[in-house]
Amino acid sequence: MVFETHSSWVLSQSAIYEAVWKEPGDKCQSAVVNVVSALRRKIGDGYIETVVGSGDRFVG
């Protein structure tokens, strides 16, 4: 997975959407926000960091 091998990379919502759903990432914001939010609830705080204006990165 991209997060594991490149943990310092900040991935945009479009990049995450394209990697997961294999479709163009334009207009994907709500889907990615919902999935990242669900992941945070399941794995706890401190593993996914949101970089405002850029995207998300795995910090675990």
C-alpha cells in the first residue's frame, strides 16, 4: 500500500480516490472524507494526519 511504503507522502483526496476506486478523482471529496473518517474511528487517532490544503498522510 502507498501509505506504508511512503509514509511521509501527503496524498490528495483525488490521488486517494484514484488509487482506491480506480476512477478519475475529480469531484470525489465526500467519498474520501467519509472513508478516512471511518478509518480514524476504527484504528484510532494518531495514524492518519490531515495536512490542511494538501491531503492526508499515514503517520503510524
